[in-house]
Amino acid sequence: MTEAHVLFVEDDDVIREATGLSLERDGFRVTTAADGRDGLAAFRAHRPDAVLVDVVLPHLNGVSLCRHVREESLIPVVMLSARDDPVDIVVGLEAGADDYVTKPFDSAVLTARLRAALRRADRFSAVGGSADGTVLRFGDVEVDPDRVRVLRAGQEVNLTPTEMRLVLRFAQSPGTVLSRDILLESVWDYEWGGDTRVVDVHVQRLRHKIGAERIETVRGFGYRLADAER
């Protein structure tokens, strides 16, 4: 299997060098940049398979860099936050990041999260498919698993791969309550417990796009896709 190419943008010289070497030992090809402006230039020049970016960067911060990447590509973006700060985490995810890791981090955990993100990207083209070609309808929302497409009021909804996997997972079990742990395992490919904020933020983003009433919160349990009609 061809090694994955990761762009790592980090302004701390020690962390950038040590983490870059660790990722290379784990089988990644790594390009590094020391600030957001150079990171954006490196992204456009090299077109990596994934981006790992710190939130706090000189010249162009990690959130802005993530937005630029997301405007041009659907590759996985994993953000690093120096603090377990909900504001940093939410802002990063709302900018289009797929996942985040807080500092200080264990190199094995970082590698596992990157590999999970890349597996999700590889599986994206095959994530759809239904037994009978059925298009599911939820009010004015249509979910077509075979075409991996979502329409709202007849207009195609622009979803990131993570958002698409999330809505398809809901559509597989319409009306069924799915816990955050189930969604972490099936959408984010986590084989261990993770921070459920990543689920909550992506659900909120999805609600903005397909309608808040389409995804119900079941307090203490999780979420479900409402008003399913075949």
C-alpha cells in the first residue's frame, strides 16, 4: 500500500521535528511547515492525503488554514489544540476539521487518529449503497445512498465527507436512537472511547444544512433521524 502523505503545520520547532520523525517511522510521508501561510502554500503545492494542523499559528492560524483547505479539498483535516479548550475545539470543527487531538499527545494515539481519518476517506466512495436502490425521504430532505447524495427541497446539499457519512448512518436506521459512542465507532472509525464533542458539533453542522427538526436529540441517549418516509 502506498504510504500516505501528511502535511504537518506546527510552529514549535521541537514538536514539529519530533512528531514529523515519529510519523515517518510509522509509515507516513511527511511535509512540514512552520506557519499557516507556508502551510497553505505547501498544501497547494503538494496536495497531501491529509493535513495535521495546530490551532495557534503565526501569519495564518490553524482555523483559517482549515477553512482554506476545506474550500479546495475534502481530504481529512485533524487539528491540534494546546489546551483541552471547548472553544478551540468547537471552532476548529466548525471550520471543517474532521477530528482533533489535544496536546500533549501520545504519538501512538496521533498515528491511530490519522490512520482512522485516512481509512474513512478511502471508504467514502463506497459508503453508500442500498439493497433496493431506495431513496429515503425525511420531509423535504432526500437521502440517496446509491449516489451518495443528499437533496433538500430539490437542491443538492454540500456536505463534507464526515457529514455525509453521518447522515448516511442515520438513514440506515431511520427513527432509531443512535448513541454518541455508536456514531464515534461507525462514522469516525474509533475503536476506543473518544470525546463526544466531535459528534455533537458535526450533528449541529448537519442540522444547519438539512434542517434542525430532522435530527432529534434524545436526552441521555443520543440522536435520531426523524420523519422517515419511503
